[in-house]
Amino acid sequence: MNVRALSLFGLTTLLCPALVYGYAYTANDGKGGILTNQTTGIPIVWRENSAGFRFTFGSAFNTSSEVAMNDWNALGLRFQWQREENSQATPCDRTDRKNAAGWRTTTCEGEEFGDAIAITTRTYEAKGDVFYHVDTDIIVDSARKWSAYLPGPLTPDGFGGVVFHDFRRVLRHELGHAIGLDHPDEADPPQQVEAIMNSTTGDVEFLQNDDKLGAVMLYTFIDTSNDSVTDPGTSPSVNSAAKGGGGADGGWLLVGLGVLLATARRRHSRQIKG
Ligand SMILES: [Zn+2]
């Protein structure tokens, strides 16, 4: 290495401090359980390379959902969503292996949305001690007012003082959960990064580098394309850590994670969760 190259290297190093990414995800704990908001460990991912998703929001919001879906697909992950228009999937049937998203006035359990504006539920099935996604559903609070924003900052007090939530950025967030990502700002320790996957809404409207790297890590970390196990529907392992799920198969693990909290009225207080 000559002197000039050496000095360039030094300069480059000085100008490029270590990048810190804080994406978080749900990981297998290696004992038949799961750990949410992890930054290390084997992630829970989809075994398949694609899965259908049915949107039942009505034509305009379905189109917005598809835009959000395609943003994740555009990363070129081995896993790709397919818009599913003909299935009968409903977002509260969490063990039908069909993925759906739609409006709700309450949670699927009949509870208030509270501070949450949308909820993604992920259902896992175990193969040995490793869980995989088998079903995901998204519900969005229909009692709130929604709009598909033009690109730009969140303007929660626009439209005559009425709070409108941006449907598109919320769907981007929820679909990030649907592939396995969690909230980086809820990792331990909390990561302070720009990310659509942070737990509160804000001016971030598109997938950020942190989101993209997280997704890429998840779907290159485990490549199941050559996995010889082809019958995930039989003999699922009973998971002693299963909670909130159950079901006839015993191996289901239903986890209602990924609540995107509405803090649009506190957009300058992103560290404070609603
Ligand atoms: Zn969330």
C-alpha cells in the first residue's frame, strides 16, 4: 500500500464512522420458545419463498396496501408477497394459513384498540425447536380517520384540525412485522434509528436503511429453499412456551405483536410511546 492509498484509507475511515443499525426481530430462543425485539439470534421467518395476502379495505386502500407490499418486495428478498384477491381469508382467522388485512372497530378479541391504530398478529408453527411463520393478519382501527397521503411529513392536524392517519406508512410498518421485524426502539437497549419499524408513527414514511437491512438479514440468515422438510402441517412440536394461542394442532404459537401506536399528536416526542 503506498502512502497515498494509506492516507485515503485513513481519511475514509475518519469520514465514515461505524454505522449503527438497530433493526429488531422476533427470534427463536432455541428451546421451543420465542424472544421478541431481538438484535441477535435465529430469526423467525417464512419457510416459503412467497405467501399471498388478501386486502379487504376497499379499492383505494387496497391499492395503498399493495404499494406498501411492493416496497418490501422491491428489496428482492427470497420471500415475496403476492396480492391475493380471490381467497376468503379474514384477518381474525389466525390459523387458516391465509393472510388477510382489514378494518376492525375492535381487536379480534373484542377489545378496544386503545392507543394502537393497527395490529399485526403472527402465528408460528414449530419444526423441532425452530418456529416459522404460517399465518399473519393485520387489522386497522376503522374508528380513526385514514388517508393515503401524498409523500411528505405527517400532518396529523391537517384537514381542518381532524387527525388523519397515513394508511400507507402504517401498512408499510405492519407488513414489516408480517415478515418478522419488530420495533428497534423497543430492543434492549433501545435503538435510536430512523426506521419505519419504530413503534410510533412519525415523519418516516418509507422504508429506511435500517428496515431494509433488517429484512435482508432475516431472509439471508435462513434460506429454507433447499430445506428437505416439506410437510409443516403434520406433527408440529408442542411448544411449552405457547401463549395466547392454542388451537387443535398444539404446535401453534399465536402472538399478537406489532402494535403500531398512534402518537401522531406527539410527533416531536418520538421517544415517548402512547
Ligand atoms: Zn409495530
